[in-house]
Amino acid sequence: MISSDMPQTPFSDLDAYLALPRTSGLAVSPDGTRLVTTLATLDEDAVRWVTSLWEVDPTGERQAVRLTRSRKGEASPEFLPDGSLLFTSARPDPDAKETPDDAPAALWVLPAGGGEARVAGTRGGGVGGPVVAGQSGTVLVSSATLPGAAAGEDDEARRKARKDKKVSAVLHTGYPVRFWDHDLGPDAPRLLTGAVDATGHTAWTDLTPQPGRALDEAEYEITPDGSGVVTTWVVDEPNGDRRSTLVVLGPDGGRRVLAGDGEHEYGGPRVSPDGRLVAMTRSTRSTPTDPEDQRLVVVPLDGSEPPRELAPGWDRWAVDRRWTPDGTALLVTADEGGRGPVFRIDVADSTVTRLTGDHGAYSDLRVSPDGRHVYAIRSAIDAAPAPVRLDTTTADQEPVLLQGPVDELALPGRLEEVTTTAADGTPLRAWLVLPEVPDRPAPLVLWVHGGPLSSWNAWSWRWNPWLLAARGYALLLPDPGLSTGYGLDMVRRGWAAWGDQPYDDLMRLTDAALERPDLDAERTAAMGGSFGGYMANWIAGHTDRFRAVVTHASLWNLDQFGGTTDVVNYWAREMTSEMAAANDPSAHADAITSPMLVIHGDKDYRVPIGEALRLWWDLNARVADPAASPHRFLYFPDENHWILTPQHSALWYRVVLGFLGTHVLGEPETVDELLR
């Protein structure tokens, strides 16, 4: 319930919140005069998101202009050298006799001089986001293709035969079989190249006719002249393990390993503007005693030298990576101290310069052709994503906010920080979202991030603290052991010991926050999703200090989880039988006294539904009077690890707020109308 003396903002009403447009992604034109971003808005029935493309003025002087409009939406903008704009969409082709409702995304082109967009390329399994060779204009895309298909027409015929006979079965010959929220197979990604001709048509060349599962979740880039493609290539190993290498694909179908060894994983290739070098991440492979460590390296495209590490003393993990046009530096983002700054790393001497001096988190870096500016999407815990401009050489600068398609949002509170010290002397910090509540202490919700290798530093539409702040709650967003942006030692503190140091860090930060007179130590709750849900379960079994615990998509029985998640090979490197036994929340079920709200989606393959089912049984098996059970289970048959559809997202928040209201604020329990 929202008090009448709380400020009225879009966060005060869930329908108003859902209706807020959401900005993501950037593309910059070859002449630097145009930026294009993607905007997601609700459809007229408020049941799905529809995306459109908008042009943003790089100078910040003109208002954003909408470029596309369709019921199916548009995504993945990328410019051709002539200034034409490519994008993907499943919208109907006006030149086709009929476009099925379930048609996959095609490649479209919007001419530089204006006019109607037209289809530039299709494929039976759809077309993934394009990458364009800056000099030649050759287009690189991914497309799911059935293994026996020799060409696009063959693939379409095979798909039609399966569809007509209503066959969905898949015959697997190896691991994995699913990923996050979707089944793998029978098709698999292939990489295709082509040139958009004068009529807007693209004839595809298949560079990877029989990739198996090597290109799942591939990261790829094309050389400026279009003569080669650099892509991740997953190699199967004994005993179900896999590792990621980087390979160079030639136009003749040849494949050459650029970086690959048994000790490391390689990813995120970026080819230099002159085509000589490839920047990439090189990660050590984790073990039961040591976490992975990511490093930024460069290697000659021709393979004439081994990879060379950049900024070897820089204890951060580079996320986004973009070359400056002269090839002398890389612009990267990385988590740092609850922020996500932009850094410049000079290739010659590895000098690292932090370009941003604010508390924002940056993504989608794009460098202007003259090298003077870098454009990005900036967000923060207290700022929704928006396009900004930065200078490429100035340290600790403030971003220039461009006129994007969305205005800045008014928030129902303010953001501060909480700091304390861990038992081992490590400095700890957290964000604290404070509501505008006059003259009375606010109830506190401890909200643990997922990952676990992650950090609270960016805006989240899915996990938005301001919706709770609008109802009078304060939110503590901590970065305990295992969090990124504090160096490898911070990750190592919780590695293979999830319930040890991370739990103690969370309790110490909670204690530090509750020393404030504007927070109510008697009215508290804990919640989290994924790894945060694991921590919520662990908290419930180790303390009764919280009046309510909300656990979403959570790990409950580690032995069960370890063999049923979609990437067993990754988790098995850390989660030995000894680690699982020592850190298993289900072993402490008897100690749980706090009311728990369990939330899970059946299509969650990262943390399978069996975790929630097992947790729900373990809770109910300890309830003497079923009619008086304080626990609740919110189950979504059609959702995955994240609750993404608009009305389900609104329902998620309503149920969570109702549960907290009952157990933290003492309000009568109510059941949502849509759940009766």
C-alpha cells in the first residue's frame, strides 16, 4: 500500500511502470552524423513488448526521431558503408504474397536517402543480428539451420516436413541439450556472409556447413575488408566438458585456430580497424579451489605471434570492447566498486585511463569515425538507460546526455551508500535506496544480486528497487564476496564457499545499514533471485532476523542442481561433492522459521524447476497445520529464469509486495484477482 504522503511517480502504479519505454543498444553511421537506438514499448493490449528503431542526434541538439513501426518490431540496427541501415524483423514482407504469423526474423535494409525498408535476406531458421565489414560492406549473420540441410531451400523443406508431421523430437549425440530457456536442436547456428546488392537482395554463403554445437552463443566479427571472420568455436572435451576457442574462417570454408589451449577460454573478438590485430578476452578455467580470471589480450590476425596481455596489472574484467579508429587504443567497460565505468587502454604501453567519473554503468560502446567521441548507453541504480556522449581521451569526465526517445524519470527516493568491514578486513559496500518517507523509520529489504559473479551497478527493469521504494521500503543492494568489480581476491573470498564469507558479508552490511536512525530494524525482509535466491534460502536456514524471505529461481539442493542445470560442465568445476554438501541450503531446512515466498518458472533451465519443487516440499513437510502455513509458491508454467512478459512481471511484483506487506508491515493478506 502506498502512503498518501509518498511522492507520486510512475513507480507508484504498476501499470504506469510497465508503460515506461525502455532504451537499449546503439549503432553509429559511417560518417558519424547518425546514432540509432532501440526502444521497447507495450503493445495496445499491454501483453508484449514491441521494439522500434529511433535516430538520435550525436550532437545532442535535435530530438530523437522514430524510424520504424510495425507490430512485430525491429532490432539489431547496423549501418552499411553507404549509410543504409540494416535491422532484423519478423514483420510482413510487402512484396510477398503471404507472410506466416510465425515467420522468423529476416534481414531488412532502410535506404540511406529515405524511402521504405525492404527485405535484404531471409533464411528458414531466421537471421541473427548482422555485423558489417566497415570497408567492403560484407554482411555477417548467424542462422539456425538443420544439420542435414545443404542450403537455405533444403533447410526450409526439412522444417516444413517436421512441421507438417508435428515432429518436435531431437536426437542428441552429445552435451549440452538446452540453454537458459530453450531446447537445443535439431537445428544449430551457422555463420553466413553476403553482400546486399542494388536491389536490396543478399545471396548467402555458408561458412560453417557442419558446425555441430560449436557456434552456440557464438561471438563473432568480420574483418574490415570482409575477407575473414573471427568467431568463438566451442570444442568438446572428454567427460562432457567443453571449452571456447577463437578461430578464423575464410571465404572458402577453411578454419584456422587463432587462440585455443587447454588452460584458457577465449571470447569477445574485436578486429582492429586495419585488420591486423584481434582483441579478445582470455579466461583461466576455474577449479574447485580457484575462480576464473579474465584478461584482455591482443593477437595478430595472421597468428604470427602468441597472444599478448594488455594492462597486466589491471585487476578488472573488460566487458565491452571497441577499437579507436587509429587502432592505438581499446575502449572497454568493466565493473568497478559498484559502478561500470568506461576505460581507455593504450595498446602500446597498456596505460589504463578511467574516462567516466560518475556512478553510472555503461554499455553498447560505439566510437565516432573521427575518434573524438565514444557513444554509450548509460544507466545506474538511480537512472534508466539513456544514450550519452563521452570524449575518448579525457579522464573522470561527466557524460553528455543526448536527446534520446525517453525523458529522465522522477524517482520516489534517493540513492546512498553503506560501507563496513568484513571479518577478514576486506572493505565492503552496498547501495542503499531510501524512500521519501517523512518522519518515520523505513522497513528494510535486503536484496541479494544473482550471478554469483556480478555486481549491483546498473538499472534493472526486471529487479527494480524503486517499485518497493515507492511503497515506503528501503532497499539494501550489497556486493558481498564473489561480487565483481573489486578484484580477483573478492571473488576468491566466496569461491566454493557460498554460504561462508558471502553470508557473513551480507549480515555485516545489513547490520551497518540498520545503525541508521531512518531504518527500522524490527521490520526487515530478505530476497533475491538465482544466486540471490540461493542466498535467500541460506539466510532463511541460518537466521530468524527477517520477517519474510522471498526466493526466486533459487538453488535449494546443490547435489540435485549440479546434475540438472543446463551447463553442468561449468558448475562442476567449482561444485564438487564436498562443496555441495558444505554449502547446501536444504541441509538446514529444519531451522527455517521465516515465512517464505517461493517463485519459479517452469522454463528455467539454468535453475531447473526441480529446485523449487524440492524446496516447496521441504517447507510443507515441516508445517504441522496446513491451514496456517505462512509459505506461498508463485509458479509460472510458461516463464523462464526471468519473468519477462509484461502482465506476469506485474503479477510478480504484486504478489511480492503483498507478501512483504503481510509479514513485514502487518497488513491483511490479500490474493490477487488474477490468481483467484
